[in-house]
Amino acid sequence: QVHIKESGGGLVQPGGSLRLSCTASRMRLSDSPMGWFRQTPGKEREGVACIGRSGGTTYYADSVTGRFTISRDASKNTVYLQMDSLKPEDTAIYYCAPPLQYSSDAYCKPLADDDATWGQGTQVTVSE
């Protein structure tokens, strides 16, 4: 069974930065595109950023373009999300997973909510 683990979340002031990390057991992350998704209570999970298998293509939601950077290190089996200039509206639980659908510069759609691939996520809170 695949086990994905996200880490690096926390409480940060507006304008601050965080770097999220995603690792996995029983899964080589470099075998597929990977994405970061976020969810707040009462809202659907949304695609924040996705990266192609080789790392050569990316997608960013309009709300994070220019502030967030997704990257991957195949040697460490890790995917990162560097988040800069954080805003209160970035507050959410952040998840890492292969996207259901991905097209660079077009869309990054999440798996179904009940997909067993989802990990526990990591909480990001942006507040004074």
C-alpha cells in the first residue's frame, strides 16, 4: 500500500515563507506527475501546483502563480512546494498526490476524495 507523507506546514505571518516536502513509501514519485493540493473546510480540494515526471513542465493555480514553486528530487524521492509571500487565504491543509489529470499550464485535477492514495496532509496557517 502506498503511503504518502507531507511535512513542513506550520504557522507563519503574512508575507512569510514555508517549504513543504512530500515523500512516499512503496511508490517512486518520479514515475508520475505529482501535485500539491489544498483544502479548507466546506470547500473542494483544489490543485495548487503540479509537476511533470521529469520536472520539465509545471502548472500553477492563478492564485499562487509567482509566489509558489514546485520542484522534485528523484534521488530523494521527494517533491517540494516552496511557498513565498504567503497570504491569509493560503491557509489550508496541503496534500501531495499524483494528479487525476494534468496538463502543463492548463490544469491539475485531484484524485477523488476517497482515493486511498491521499496522506494526512500538513496544515498551513497564515495569520498575524
